[in-house]
Amino acid sequence: MARLKTVYRCQQCGHSAAKPMGQCPGCAEWNTMVEEVVEARPESLMAAVAGGGRGALTAASAVVALKDVGQDVEKRAAVGIGEFDRLLGGGLVPGQVVLLAGPPGIGKSTLMLQVAAKLAQKENFLYCSGEESLRQVSGRAKRLGLTAEKLLLVCETDLSKILATMEKVKPWAVVLDSVQTVSHPQLASSPGSVGQVRECAAELVRAAKARDTIVFLLGHVTKDGSLAGPKVLEHIVDTVLYFDAEQHDFLRVLRAQKNRFGPTDEVGLFEMTEGGLKEVTDAASFFLAELGRQAQPGRTVGVALEGSRPILVETQALVTPTRYPLPRRMATGLDLNRVLVLLASMERHIGLHLEDRDAFVSLAGGLRLKDPALDLAACLAVAGSTRDKAVPSDMVLIGEVGLLGEVGRVPQLELRLKEAAKAGFKRALVPARGVKDLPKIPGLSVTGVNDLRAAASAAFGDD
């Protein structure tokens, strides 16, 4: 019988100690040390089920020269959901392990059930639920109108039984909802602990690589938005996707934190409806539903770039006299430190007096972006609210603003302007240095500006 000992392990970073501590020495978090019973490293469950030995990839144990390795063309399996496929780089690769993380109620299980229904049209797909009963999963599928004869359901939290089911059914893809509910029978710690999550994920990765089975792992997040469990979980999987949204907002944003087989700068946009998650293919019409409305002071439109997708974003600003000794500065959707730099630049270079006024800047639609190309739109929104002047409703603003008040060039300017013209905008203010090599865009009058003063003059008609 293996010797047992008690250790105290941090549930955030995985640091272990022999005695209890209030603060973790590894990550400096408080009250995260949990008592665990540790024994000798357990034998691989996959090996026990399949009759093999322990190892990440027993088939690749032989030494092979690089020039002798087969150069097979990578075959991708498209899911059939455009936003999901584009985020993955065109589809799924055999043996790929995808970790999908997000806060409770965001729609992780709904998205995975829709993906499972699409993929189950080809071959057997195993959906393993550890949080819901089979009746609950089936009821959700009926509400969403999903049908697939090859979609197999199982309600199980024992990892050995899950691996045995995979060996018996031999599905080409598996969903595990969620990895925090699965327990390794040879570990004494409770499900969701660092040791359990690490070992269960490692066993599933070994099974996926050995059988070329696609595995989806659903994970929880902590209060600060990071993935619950050990950090090694993000390292051993191939792809890490984060599903997020603003509170009480119907828009869901899917981002790739890590992707060994595709880009990490793309985003997928979904809208939660009664019929499940629907793709938002036209981001401009989604965020600018009232494109033709009358111009208002403090409202401007810019074009951000998320991966290869241009998104038209409405920036709103409100500047009011303050009743406090120190004026307030608040930003929603934009980085507050960046907004503070822009406010200081406007005070210095266009004579904007904000020392006795509160300033609030927000991106409409619940978006959170860090694209510097939105600087010019944010600056003129604040200037318009301060001076009670409106930027024309058919004008789009693109440009990065520096400390010296200059308007700098931004990447993919032509792509941004084409999206603005497609949405119906007639005029655009852009960096002057980017106009020279810019081809003519039908229906859009482009004006180049060198600094904030010239931009304010062109937007508000000042002399």
C-alpha cells in the first residue's frame, strides 16, 4: 500500500507546503492553501484501460530523423459555425485538446452542445456531463432544436469510467463538462483541487494524442477572471479559449488565449437568443444599429481592429462640472491610464480646460478594446462634450494620438476605411501620413490631419 502524507496546496498556483499558511508564498494570494492527501504517483488509467504502459505518446517513443518524418497534409475538420472555425484557424485538428473557460452562465455548455450537434453529423461524438443530468442536457438540446443521431450522452465524473467509455465507443470527439467535476480514483483529494485537475487533464491529453481524438474541456474561472485550477492546465492543452461578456449584455465574445494550430488575435462574436448562440457576422450593423441618427455632442465613431476583423465602435463621452475637490475620471471599455494620457494631451495642445470637470468615456455595446486607433475618436468625443459641439454623424475617426498631440498612423487603414464606407459613412479623418499611399475608396472622402488641433478644426468646423 502506498504511503500517504498530507500537504497544503495553493488552489491558484499549485505551490505546496508541509504546513498550513494564510498566504501562499508562490502567488501571494490569501486563504488559497487547501489540505490534500498525497500518495505515490498513480498508474496511468489509460494504460489500465488499454493495456499499455504509461507515457504521453507510446507510439512516438522511437527515435526518428527529422528528414524521415512523414509530411502529411494537415487535415482540419470544420465545425460548421463560422465564428468558431475562424477562431480555430479553419477547423479542428485530429488529437487537438481545446480548453474553453468562462464565468458561470455565459453559455459554455450551450456553445459546446451546438458544436457537438454539428460534429455529430459526421461520426460518433461523446458528450460527457459532470454537472447536469442526461435529462437536463437532452432538454436543452430540444429547446435549441438540435438533433444528431450520433451524439452520445453520458453522465459520469469518474475518470476511469470516462476513459473506458472512450475506449468502447471510440468517438472522434469528446466534450467534458467540466474538468473541475472529474475525479481521479487513485487520488484522495476532492474534485476540483489542483492535483485532481492536473492529473485528470494530463490523462485526457494522453488519451487524445494516442487515439487522435478531439477533446473539449470546459473550465471555470475565478473571481478575477483567470482560469480556476493550476496554470499547468493551460500549458498542456493545445488551445485555450475564453468566453466573456459584459454583465446583462447579450453579446458574447470568444477569444483565443493560446492556439497551437491557428491565430490568437482573432475574436468570435455571438449573440445569446432564445434559440441559443447565434453568430454576429456583421459587427458594424450590430454596434451601430442607429447609424443615421442625428449628431450629438460627445458621440463619435471609430474603427477598431480585432484580429483581421474591422469593427465600427461608437465612443461616448460626458464632461460635466465637478462637485468634488478632485475631478473624477472614468473609462468603460477603454484603458483608464490611456484615457488619462489623452486628457492630458488635449489640455496641453488644444487648450481644453478639464481641471474642474468630471470626464467619463465609454465604448457603446459593452466592448472592451485596446486598439490605439480609437484614440482620435475618444479625444474628439471629449472635446465635443466639453465645447457642446457635435462631430458630423457621417464622419468616422481613425488615428493614434501621442503625448505631443500628433495623430499617428495605424495598421490596416485601408481595411478600416472600406468597412466604414460599407456601413454608409461619407467622410473620414485619418493620419496625414497614411493618406499618401491610400487608394481611392468609392463613396468616402478621406481627410488627413497631423495633430489634434487640425483634427478638431476639421471635425467641428473651427477656424
